Amino acid sequence: MLKISSILLMILLSMNTVLVGQNASLQIEVKDKKTKESIPFANVKVQSGDGVLKTVTTDVDGKAVVTGLSTGTYLVGGVYIG
């Protein structure tokens, strides 16, 4: 049986602004809030006021990078099925 859980995530974010073209990337690390263990293959959505911009899946180490973003404010959330 698959257990679908909304994860209370500790997402460590860091915005890296690239000077050329006002582009930004978002480095994401997803960890379990209680155990602090990395969560591999979690689905992470990055959205602005316009809606979902990008959806990425974390790697085996619980990390993902979203590129091609404009500088600004984003809402980041994730879901893990398992």
C-alpha cells in the first residue's frame, strides 16, 4: 500500500543570482523534519503568484536544482510518496 504523505519539510534554499540576464537558480535540499534524513525522489513545486512554474524531483541525496528563474519571490512545497 502506498502511503501518501504531505511532508513537513525542512527545505534549505539558497538563491544564486546570475548577473547575466537577471536569471536565478534555486538549490533545494529536502529533509525529514524529525529525523533530519534526506528524502530522495520527493516532488518539489516552485511557484510564483502566476502559478506553478517548475516541478523537479530530488536526487538520491534529497537535492535538486531549479534553473531559469527570474529573480523574485517564490513559494516552494513538496510531496513524498512512499
